[in-house]
Amino acid sequence: MKKIFLSIYLILVSIIAFAQWTWQNPLPTGNDLHSVYFTDANTGYAVGINGTIIKTMNGGVTWTELSGVTTEWLNSVFFTDSNTGYLAGWNGTILKTINGGTTWTELSSGTTSPLGSIFFPDANTGYVIGGSTILKTINGGTTWTELSSGTTVGLSKVYFTDVNTGYAVGDSGTIIKTINGGTTWIELSSGTTEWLNSVYFPDASKGYIVGSAGNILKTIDGGTTWDSYSSGIPDILNSVFFTDVNTGYVAGWNGTILKTINGGTTWDSYSSGIPDILNSVFFTDAFTGFVMGDCGTILKTSDGGAKWTNLSIGTSEWLSSVYFQDANIGYAGVIIISGIIFKTINGGQNWDSSSSGTTNGLNSVYFTDANTGYAVGEVETIIKTINGGTTWIEISNGPTGIFKLCILYRC
């Protein structure tokens, strides 16, 4: 199940549509991230739901949100050089930047289909897919032409090994290939009926595909035949990336990260440290890689995947209530089975977490003065502090159930 993230100040309101609000937690975003692309070791971009575009210029240490560009869900990002990049998303959305993301121009795609993947084999020639739609540009996105894919199934990912030779994968085990720049496509036999989510070719002959059943397909003859390898993981696999012909990585559901060092013959599982869905993996060199996922997840490795660091700051738990005593001091409660309470003393710039003394979920928090506060929640939980949240004591009163404080005659 996906977690729902609530801004400390804002609940279920788009921060893009209302620019006077600033996202507080988690940082840099709590929105699902669908795709990541780095133009060099330091400069990278990630995109996701609700028009989310974030950029780093220091190898992921900090990220800047490029807001106000679009509110459409963005599914794919691709750069042809350090300044020129493209995004694809819902309702036929294609965006282009020529200044490293400072500004973006919406291109006319000629379709309203949801677009899921974009790829440029050279500076001018690009392809984008979504549903059974395949679009092509030969002038850097100025115009797009719809190609006949020869299939009616949904397509999820496109990859080209050169300007003429490309592959697209999708529903029901579908793999299609072109050798003439998309003029015609032929269907290849995958040997499976599962949904295929991602395709990657480390060279012209060797390619890999991952999908919904935890298996990994491999070809060594440019797609003529495909062999299936067990990943050892039953989870859905969303993304595959190779740093050379032998070394590759896969990311998927339940925090799954896999690595092979023998060209996919065997795969080892590495701990991501999180349970969320991972959607996209990208490596800038043999050792440095990034994984993006749901709930604003950003992971980085500097040792070839042995260890992954979560670059997201803040909590990813469900936040259920917020209360501010004044312009600077505020509290937020957590609705999961953890009983955590967060406090800020600088108007939300930083939040510190502390245990409330209970493991029950908390639904509401309220303070009557600077020191005295109450929180209530599951299993008849009522807790109180008399020292500004430093410590809490449990008060056992009331009927069994889930509580919310009634304040000023309102619940």
C-alpha cells in the first residue's frame, strides 16, 4: 500500500497550485518519483506525480524543486546533453528545457494519451511511448509524428541502441522492435505473458527486461531469442540499468534492489532499508548510483550497491494533526503504531521527533499553554505533557476507541 504524505502545514492541497505554501516534510518531496536521469556525476533530475521536478547539482546532497512547470504526472526524464532535456507524462505532456531545467517549454505532442517513457538516441531524434502510442521527432521535439506500433497493448518503456534500432515493452509480455527508425515494428517472442516494465541494452546485442513476476529476461542476439532468469524475488520489478555488459541493477516493489556481476546469470539482493516501491535506477559510474521511488524516496550508493543511503530528510509516516502555539513553536502527531510526536521551534524549518511514551497511533494534538499539551489516539490513548513535549504521561480514561480532541466545540 502506498503511504499518503501530508505537508506539515498543508493537507491535500497542491503546493504547485498554491505557491504561498512551502513543503516542510519530507524533503525534498513527499511525492512519488517515477524517473531519474543524471547528466554528470553531480547534476541530476527526478520527476514524479503532480508535476514534481527536482534537481541536484551536488550529487544528491541537496535538491531544488523546479515548481510551477506543470501539474501533470510526469513519468520519464531524459537529457541529450548538460542543458537539453525532455519530460513525458499524462495527457500527452512533453516538456523541453535548453538551460538545464531553469525554464521548460511545453511541446505539442498531438495526443492526449498518457506518455510513460521518452528516449533520444541522438540530439535531434527522439521517441516517446504511452498506451499503444509511439511518437517520433527528428527535430529536437519541435514536431512529433505518430508511428504505427503494430500492437494495441499498453507500452511502458522504450530504448534505442542506435538511431534506427529500438525496442519497446509492455503488457502481456509484449516486446516490439524496429530496425528502421520506427517506420515498422515487429513483435518478438518473450516467452511470458507478464507485464514488462523496463528494458535496457548495454550493447547492441545484449539486452535485459524486467517485469511483474520477478523474472528477468535476457537476449544476446538483439532480441531474436530471450531467456528467463529468476531474480529470486517474487516482487514486481520496475527498472533495470547496466553499468557494463556484466554489471547490472534492478529496482522494484518492497524496496527491492538487485545486482548481477555475471551478465544476469545470478542476482544478489541488497538491502535498501525501506519498504516502499522503487521505480527508477540510474548509475553515473561503476560505483555511484541512485534509486527513486514512491513517497519521495531517494537512495544513493557510492560502493556499487553494497550500501544504500536514504537522501530524503524527515519522516515518511502518516501525519494526522498539527498545532502551533505561536509563530515558531508547533507540534505534529503521527497516525501509525509508533506514537511519535514532532516539534519545531523555528516555524517549521526543522522538526525534531520524540517518543510520546506510547506505541499507539495518535490522531490529534493540542496545547492549552506553552507547557501543557494533550494528544489522543487509538486504544483509548490520552497522553499529557507539562514540559512542552519533553516528556509525556499516559492518562487512562474514556471508552475504548479512537479519539480526537474536541476544541472550541469543534472536533
